Amino acid sequence: MQFKSKTPHYEYLKNKWVLRHRAIQNKFWENHSDALKHLAAGSLGGLMLLSAPNLGQLPVSIEAHSREDISKSFDKNVLLAQVLSDKAPKEVRPLNLEEEKEITDLLSTNFGVKVTSEIDGIKLNRNYGLIGGEQHLYRYPGDNLYAHAGNASDWAKYGGAGIAPGLGAWGYFAPSQKDFKEIDKKRERYYLAIQTFLTPGFAENFTKFRDFFKFRKMLVVNPKTGQAIVAVIGDAGPSEWTGKHLGGSPEVMDVLGLATGPGKGPVLYFFIDDQKNEIPLGPIKGSIL
């Protein structure tokens, strides 16, 4: 196994500090969400500017800072979470048509991509559900778990997830190591397991739906934190009896802030209409400020 980093201990500690910083940031917002909610827009039309009526209403620890200081100190997606808190149901259930429209419009505006629940007449059975962690997938014949780690930090964060004994729903991501390209690497790194088999019309149109879902881009958002990612459908599952509605690669779960603790949580997930294939895979930041 070869790593690019010559200081694996440094990479490991850096990763630990990043996780600690995220935890502190999320805790801060939990404790002061009512006051800071004034900083987030309450409607789609207010996504462009902060709207706190009076900084004096904020906690004492924040009064010394300007709105700009606060904006620079915190992830913009955290402010998205404040808006979503009024729009995503408290209960994890399928969204109704009105909720779907309101949330897809919000996400499309915030992220600058076309987010939709339906493309070419195909629509998932739900767009709000519990996501759980998945293992790495074999990317090409002869692939192994160690090859997935580009450096010591990767191994420290994702190596423990292991690798699935079987292939994904569409087999290998590349026919051989020689043919393995950067896009194949990213597709496996940021893959989702979606219950495609529960899609209305799937059994009657198996070939059409199979081809449609292969590496289909999706936007996944953690409504509690606003953390978001552009990923692809790389596998089918999980089974209904698990109680989960979709799965995410170790890297996807990390980006969504769900890699630790229970290892699962509620997410919003929709198709991205990207006909020109211009939207890159990976973490995505909103433009709510």
C-alpha cells in the first residue's frame, strides 16, 4: 500500500481537528438557532441577503461581531438548514407534491442547478428518507480496498468501511484498470445506493429504468445541517426490511456529516437535470448569502 503523504500522523490529526471543528460549529448553531435564524432568509425570495433586524438580539458572544464576520465564520449551508427547517417535514416520510415543488425550487435557486423530482416521466418512490452508510465498491477487475486510499487521510477516514463482497448493480465502474479514468474514480467515491426497484413502473420497464438510473446524478442534502453533495446512483438498495431508504458511500456520508454516531440520518435527495454533464461530483456549496 502506498500513500502520497509522507506525514501520515499529520494527516490523521488534521482530520481529527476538522471533525472536531464541525462538531463545535453544529453545536453552536443548535444552541443559538433561534437568534441566528434571523440571519437566514425565511422565504425563497430572501436567499440573497441576511435579514437580522437588530444585532442586539443576538447572544452576547456574537454582539461584538458584524454580520459579515458571522457569514465568514460559518458554512453557508448551515444557513440553508435554517430555511429547510421550516420546509422539510419533521417526520421522515414521502413528500407531497406541494412540498416537492417548494423544496426543489429552493434547492435549485440555492445551488444554481436544476433540481427535480422527475425526469422523462420517471420518479422515485420518495425523495425524503433515511440514508445509511455503504461499503466501497470494486471499481475494476483486480481492484482492492487499499487502492481506494489516495493518501493517509483517506485511509484514516474511509478505510474502515471495508469493501463490498459483490459488485454494484451495474457491475464494475470501468472494464479494466487500464481503462479506469478520473470520472470512474469519482463515481465510486460519490455513489448512492437507491431503491430503484421501488420506482413506479420499474418492473414493467426494467431495461429503460436500468439504463436511466445508471450513474444518474443526484443532489443529496442533510436538512439538519445544510451539508450537501452531488452524487451518482451506483448501486441498488438497501432492502426495505433495513428501515433505510438509500445508502451512501463512506465519502458521501462524511460530506453529509453522517459518518459518525448512528451512521444514518434523514436526507432530501432529488435528480439533477444536467444534460450537458457540466456539474461536478462532490461536495457542493450553496449561494444563500
